Amino acid sequence: MTIANASAQQAYEGPPDYRVIGRHGVFPETTHDEIERINFLAQMNRHLSARVVPSVHDAYERRVSPAFEKANGRSIADRHEARRELLKDPMFRLWSALRRMTMEQRQQAGRWTAIRQREALAAKAAALIGDDDRLQLDPAVEIPRYVSAVDHHCMPGSYHTEYFPGDVTNGANYDHAGFVTTAGLLGKFSDGGGHAVVNWVRRNYPDFAPKRILEIGGTVGHSSLPIAQAYPDADMTVTDLGVPVLRYGLARAKSLGVDNIRFVQASGEDLSRFPDASFDWIQTTMFLHELSNSALANILRETRRLLRPGGLVLHVEQPQYSPDMPLFEQVMRDWDAFYNNEPFWSRMHELDLDQAMVDAGFDRDKLIHGGVTGVVDKELFPDAAEDDTEDYGRKAAWHVIGATV
């Protein structure tokens, strides 16, 4: 090993071992080989972002951009033009192919673990749920085409497909193998986003004491449970279209001792089951980018209708594309739209969300903007910094847009 290679290896900060993540009553059991497969894929993802992406950026700056300027007598105009030029470069193609491979293998690994024990998982979920009326399923709810036509994140059947009565397979897959892409950044229970939002609300609205909270598109409750735990006197409702994730979500919540939460099958576009001004706090977390334009507008209108005076609507997302965001960064963020089955990603991140909120009925002078940084799980990263400084080796960061009335 050369001195340079030894230094690079010493400086590498990979994800923690999958064995240290949190488990609960409906969490899939994993064999030695399944654990090592997930560890490898998590390490590969981190290697791609930490070691390969800088080489892609170097290729853009040294080859792609100068070649375009020489051929056209001008700079690259926008992210679409930049992406087309990068597609010609072998470094970008290598990174893109490897990243797509890790996504496909992540789904294969996670789904196999869940599928091989799907009957046992369904039985565990059923035993935990029993006849609890906090699981409210509605067979009349239709899965819209913008959901049914997409295997989000390369996950066959996405979040909503049910393979047999009582099935929780896709919820289990989403929960346990998400470690491949989060690499521990969201903590032992993949709930760092929820903890980050709670901290943000407590910092910015210290006197806020919600009694009824709604999370739309909450899947298995990763972000919802920390909110429910932080406000134990509140009644938390999670809605989603997917029966398997709702069923799994309530079983997971009960096994973790979170009792002030319910899981309801409903479309965020039509929440007519709830009367006007029903909630003090309405939340979405990394959800808007999975919506069609019309669905996004409908959901924003529903949040305005459902929000009580003095309440908060908060949407946590990746940052919007803006003139000050470098074109290279926009292209790399846009990758999900073209190669990770997120067809609405690109369009959503260029929208004027302020105007969309105003069009939904919110006052422009009551819009909210901010940023949240993931809470480091000290059990996973014991040597992490104690303060709130961003550490992109161990922390995730998101943008918040919202409103009050």
C-alpha cells in the first residue's frame, strides 16, 4: 500500500455496521450474509459520494464545460444542457451506472430478506395490531396513476402493493434496508428527520403546543414517531395510500411504545374525512417530490383547509434549484429524476413553492423558510461533534418551507 493510499484509507469515514441499528417487534430478521450484503452496499454508496463524485466534478470542470465553451462559444446555459454534456463523459457514466447498480441491488437485498419471511412478518404485525382501531384502512381509496405507474426508488411495487391479506412486505423492506442509502445518517431507527423537525419547531416556536398533528405521506412513521413522542399530549395521525406501510407502521409504533398515533389510509389530495381546521400542525417529510403537479396543488389546498388558526404547515425537502446553486450540483441532484424512478423530482425542485403555497390560500407574509439538520445518533457515531455544525459525514440537512395562519 502506498503512503497516499494509506492516508486516503485512514481518512475514510464509512457508515457504521448494520448490526448496530435499532430493532423492534416487526423488524425483519437478517442472516450473516444479508447483513454483509447491506454493509457492502452502504459502503459502496458512501464510496461513490465521497470518492467518485469529486472525480465527476473534476471532469465537468476540466473537460465537459471547457469543451462545450470551445465548441459553442458560450457557457452551458442550464442543468438540462449540462446533463446532456455530462452524459458524453465516461466519468459521469461510470458513477451513474454504479449508483444505479447500488439502488437495484439495495432493493434486491431488502426485498429478499422481507419476502423470505413475509408470512412470519405479517403474523407478527397482526399480533401487535390486534383489533386496534388506530389502523384505519379504506378499500375505496384508489391508487392514482402518478403513484401506481412508478416503482419509487427502484422498489418493485413501490410502497402500496399488497401481495396477500395482511401483507407488510414493502413496509419491512423500506424500513430495514433503507440503511443502504441513509448509511446511518438518520439514526438507529431512521428517524433523524423527525427529530430534526422537532428541534427546529422547539427552537423557533418554543410556546407551540399542538393538540392534533397530521403527517401526510408518512409511510411507516419514521418521521412521525419522534413528533408524537415529543408531544405526548397530542393526537398524531399518519396518512398514506399504502396498506402495507400503514399496517407495518402501526405495528412498529406499538412495539416501540408510541401510543398517541394512528395510521389512516387516505389520499392527501382528498382528506374530506377530516373537517376544516382539524389540525394544529401538518407535516410532510421528503414527500413533495413524489407528487404530480396537480396532486401537489391539491394537497397544498387541503393543508390550508385543515389548518387551525395559529397552526403550522411544514414541508421538509431537498433544497429547490436556484440561480445560485451551481449547475453541476443541480445535475447531480437531478439524477434521481432520470435514473432512480423519481419522475417528478426535477420539475418539483424548480417550482416556485412560495407561489404554490400562495395559490393554495396561504398569505405570502406568513410563509416560513428554514433549514433543519439531522440529529447525530451518538450510538452510531460516538465521536461526532456535540454542536449543531453541519457534518456531512454524519448529518443530513434539508430545507423547510411552510406557513402559518
